Amino acid sequence: MKLKQRVVLLAILLVIFIFTKVFLIDNLDTSASNREDQRAFHRMMASLRVELDPRLDHTLQSSWEIAAQWVVPREVYPEETPELGAVMHALATKKIIKADVGYKGTQLKALLILEGGQKVVFKPKRYARDYVVEGEPYAGYDRHNAEVAAFHLDRILGFRRAPLVIGRFVNLRTEIKPVATEQLLSTFLMLGNSTCFYGKCYYCRETEPACADGDTMEGSVTLWLPDVWPLQKHRHPWGRTYREGKLARWEYDESYCDAVKKTSPYDSGPRLLDIIDTAVFDYLIGNADRHHYESFQDDEGASMLILLDNAKSFGNPSLDERSILAPLYQCCIIRVSTWNRLNYLKNGVLKSALKTAMSHDPISPVLSDPHLDAMDQRLLSILATVKQCTDQFGPDIVLVEDRMTLSHL
């Protein structure tokens, strides 16, 4: 064989070797990532059921101190939380030492201080479990049980970006009124034999109070994030106009995502993928009302999108508002870890997992079966949407490997 032919042959073999090596390494990396996703899923499933146990035998810290130390820029709580049951028990049982009107907003809520100085947000029951909210997908009062269910879905999806929430029964006459501020107390009234209050908010009206069953009111309690982590509010790039006849740009411009990608903080870092995760989360729970979102301050786009205020969810199990998924089907990208987790949850696993996760909540059953069934159906729609994207652009473009090392020191 001539020297020139040998050189050409060696060059070809070298190219084949390099491509083979790269391919194998890529496959090994992908397989390793998939195996870790599978292990994480099994760990989550094994820890779904949260026993409400007040014991903290291994530490002198309070439940509030433990929960505050969990918070880092990319997580509200860590994957492994052996103390979660104790923190949740404290949320459901600790004595209320002060009650005030809720922070700014459009919906009725109360700000409570629990024994030990922990702030929580209380949202009262407005609807029976089987009530269907008709009209626009963002219609109706806040649903307290939606906050509880959304928190557990956040656990199941592995996002860990929602503050802790639990259901709680409170006696308005003996637990709230004696410690209420004058501002809150002035909104109490009696309707028949039921104690009611209407609070202070944009849509709060004396004619539309929330009423207890006698004196006992069912509601949700959301753990306030530590003050050392101040929040920054952002307008959601896929927010609605809430004006009849006026569309937001994303509602008519199919190339809207290209413009978003050129705007900070979506031009780099994890924020755009957080928006996609949130679209998946909101579509599953039927939340079409995320017009703004919060992150931690001074984060330069590195903080997570915090899944706050999920109460405009689970209103109508028959309504699948596809526009909630606009960030997904317009950008056609999704985290590999999110994609893997969604696939693990199909074939009824999501419904079963959520029922198990919520089974020990004080207000269980948290959701009616039609809402649980609707989530399983919506999951299939999400998977089909991603499949359409991969068919059009290829999995290498659509499925984005974006894993961050999360530390709880």
C-alpha cells in the first residue's frame, strides 16, 4: 500500500475513533444522568407519605430554625428532609399568638404569627371539594386546598420551589379573635350561627366574607420564607392582559420566545428553563393566573422561580387551558430531568403519588377524584407537546441538560 493511501486510511480510522469516543462518552453521560433521575424518583416515591410527628430527637433546633436553614437560591427545601413531618406538624398545631390582615394582594388571606415567632399565611376555605368554578380559567376565589395540593405536586416533580403548605382547622372565636389586630377584628361578622371575616384586600368585600362552620374554619397555612431571603417580583413574560379583546404579544406572535431569549434574565442562566418548568406545573394544576412571579433579590438571574400563590388552581377539572403551556410549545425546550420525571409519572402514577402525599394532611381528602384524573390527562398532553417539539427540532435541541449542584451546608 502506498504511503499516501496509508495516511488517508489512518486519517479515516482516527476520525472514526474520535467520533466513536465522543458518542460513547455522550451516551455514558446521558445514561448516568438518566440513572440518577431514576434514583431520585425512587427516593421521592419512598418518602411521599409525611407522618406528622412533633419529635425532633436529634437536634436542639426548633422546627422553624430547621426550615429556615433549608432555603438556598435554588431550593426551598432539600431532597432529603427527615424533619419535614415535624415542621408540618408545627404548622398545623402551634399556637397562634397574633393575627392580622394579609399582605398586599387581590384575595382574602390572614397573616398569622405562630408560637416561636414564625409567620404564616392563612387562606380560608371558600368552596366545597366538588365545586366547579365556571368561567375564565382564573375565575373565582382562591382555593385553599389548591395550595396544599400544589406543594405536594412540587415535591413529586422534584422542583422543591414551593413554600411548605398544610391544611389546618382554626377556631375563629377562641384562636383568632383574642389575638387579632383591630384592623382584622373590624372585618369580623356573624351570619346566622357562623363566624365570618372579609379582611383587607383589593377584592375583599363585606358582602363576600369567608365563613366558618360555626366557629371552626378550614384553611391552608403557608410557611413564610425567611426574612434573610428578600423577594423580588417580576412580570411573567407570558402573563395575560386580563382585558377583554386585548391580547398579549405571546397570544398572537408564535416567534415570541425568540424575543424573550434576547431579554435578561432569560438570555442566560436557568430562568427560562424555570419558566418552562412552571408552565408544566401550572398546566397540571390548571393555574392560568401567574401574571407575576418572585425570585430572590440580587440574584442576577441565578435564583429559582419561586412557586408562590398557587390558589387559583383546581377550579374546573373539565377545563384544560392549553395556553398555559405557551412557554413550552413556543420555546420547544425542557430540562432533561423534568422530561424524565414526567415520563416516570405517566400511567396513573401521578394520581397515585399525589393521593399518597396528601393522605396525612389534616384536611384530607384534599382534592376530589375528578381533579386527580384531570392531572393524569394533562400529563399526557404535556408529553405529546414535547414529542411534537422533538419531532420538529430533534431531541438534542429540545431536551436541555441543565443540572445544578445544590448544597445545604
